[in-house]
Amino acid sequence: MQGFTPAEEAIRHAGVETANLLIGLVDLEVFYRTHPGAPVPQTPVLSIRIPDCAKSREQKITAVEAVAEALGVHAVWENGTCYARRQFGPLLLECHYCPAQLIERPAAACPAEVPAAAAA
């Protein structure tokens, strides 16, 4: 059995998965044709999961970068999250990783509240 890196797992596509995606899109198209009053999403997003074998922060970022390369785009960081995105008409393909950054901040680091009387 051949092992794959998290980055390789992120860009591997099985024929069955691709076929199921396309069947789902056709089913969605049939639904909208038979339900013309149904609301249509403004920007539908298809998410590409980071493979479960990516355990460390570095492996997850590498996996997002590999997806970006496979999509023909560059990974970008926005508001602490690493994204790989590519738009196809109104459809957005996206893979992202947001590192958990729960930081306890001491009360002194928080801005002090200004009493209403002092602010006037």
C-alpha cells in the first residue's frame, strides 16, 4: 500500500467522487427546472476538505496550498485563515484552514471603558 502526504491526499480525485459531484449538479439542475420558485443561492460554495491525515498546522497549510496549485490559483491568507479559491461562474470552489488561536488576554490588555460623563 502506497502512502500519500497530506498535500497529495488533498488533490487526489477518485473517479467515483467526481461522478457523484456531477450527478449531484445535474440533480440540482433538475430540481430547479421542476421548482421554478425555489430560491437560488447567490454565491454557492463547494468545499474541498483537508484530508484527515493532515494533523499538524504545517501539513494543513501545505494541503491548502496543494489544492490552490491544483486549482491554478495561489493560496491567500485573509483574517488569519488560509484559503484556496477558484470561481466558476457563480460557483465557488474553496478549501480553507483556520488555525485555532484561542488566546487568553489579561484584563490590562483590553481597552478601558470610558465613563459616559468623561467622554462628553
